[in-house]
Amino acid sequence: MTQPLRIALLQMNIEVGQPEANFAKLSGMLEEAASQPNKPDVIVFPEMWNTGYALTEITKLADPDGERTKAYLSEFSRNHGIHIIAGSIAEGREDGVYNTIYAFDREGKQIGDYSKIHLFRLMDEEKYLAAGDKLGKLEIEGAGAGMMICYDIRFPELARKLALDGAKLLFVPAEWPHPRLHHWRTLLTARAIENQMFVIACNRVGISGDTHFFGHSMILDPWGETIAEAGEEETIVYAEIDLSLVDTVRGKIPVFEDRRPSLY
């Protein structure tokens, strides 16, 4: 058995259009997680935690090139020796606003980024945001990992591609609302089972306009079993995972060896 990897998920409420309030909330939850006796190895945030879905104002609210976010989180990860999968933010670039994750290692070095490639029409993302054009890949403690955002989990090809490229962990920041809790659990479980990987999903809570976000941040093992699941309140979810389980499961049911991609 390898050394367990300790995970913390910051299931936070997000104030729409209020970056300062959201930075303050995130900072408090980060300090709380980092001060635990069993300090987490990896901390994960929800989707669009800096602005929420203030899409009509997103151009002026977005973090220009993510500079504020990157500077703050690089320093935090370095000071505390913790990997950070920084949820996603509204990132302003010259050619538009992107829904972007940054990842940092224990030394504060940025080790990955991913901009959401599937924009969610039900929340008008495609009207205000630009779509990313590359996969989200990185390494955590020597293990391959992938990043997806919210709506992306409805596209099994993306998770499978990340798994084929070596991912043993899949990080999923989200703003996933009622009434689709059944979809959330089912899709995350399916991605874990079919790819025989850990799925680590951090959702927000709270109400934005008429939309109620239910939380239920989850950590699933490569069998699709739930290791931890939050309720609907603002909280920090803690769990430990054993990465060696991925190889065990893939050895017992060798779906990757039995694939026949020439036929599909």
C-alpha cells in the first residue's frame, strides 16, 4: 500500500459578482483546511468561485490573466506545502473570458491549467465565455491526473482520453444545481467505474437568482464506491485515498487491455 493521499474539498457558498467577498471566504476555508492536524496533501475548490455566474458583468469582474489568483495561491501552496487544484475562475484574456482551473504543487509552482471546453448552454456560457482548446493534464505525487469542469462530465470521451493518457485521478470543480442531483451522482460514478480512477468532485452550495446549488461534493474510488460525500451545507470534506487501488482495479478487470478501438 502506498502512502495515503489526504484530500480536502472546499464546498463553499459563492457570492455572485463579489470577487472580494469570495476571496475572503476562500482564504478562511483554506486556512482552516491547512491547520488540520492531518494536513491535506491536496485541496480542491468549486467552479467559478471568484465571481459565480455573473455573466453579464463577467468581462469587468474576471481576473486579468488570473494574475491575482495565481499569485495568492502560489504563495499559499508554497507556505503550507500543499497541492492546490484551484477550482476554476473567470479568467480575463485579450480574446475573451475563460472558465479556467490552475493547479499548484507543494512548492507553489503552477503545474497545470485547464479551461472548460464544453460550454453549458442552459446557463448561457457560450454567450459570454470562450471555450478552451486543450486537455487538463498534470501529475500529483508522481501519479497522472486530469481536470474537467462541471458540464464536462457529460462527455465520457473526455474522461476516457485522460485515462488513456495516464490519469489515475480526475478532479471536477463544479456549480451543479438542483434538480439534477441524480445526474451528478450517476455521471461521476460512471466516470469512476468505466475509467477505473478516483473521481474528486467539488461542488458549490447556496442560491444564485432562482438556482439552488446542492453541494454533495464527492470522492469516489476506482470501483465507483463513495469514499466521502457532503450534504448541502457549506463545509470542508476530508478523505484519504490510496492511489495503488487504481492499479489493483485495472488488473482485476482489464478494460483498457480489452478495448477494441479499431471498431469504435
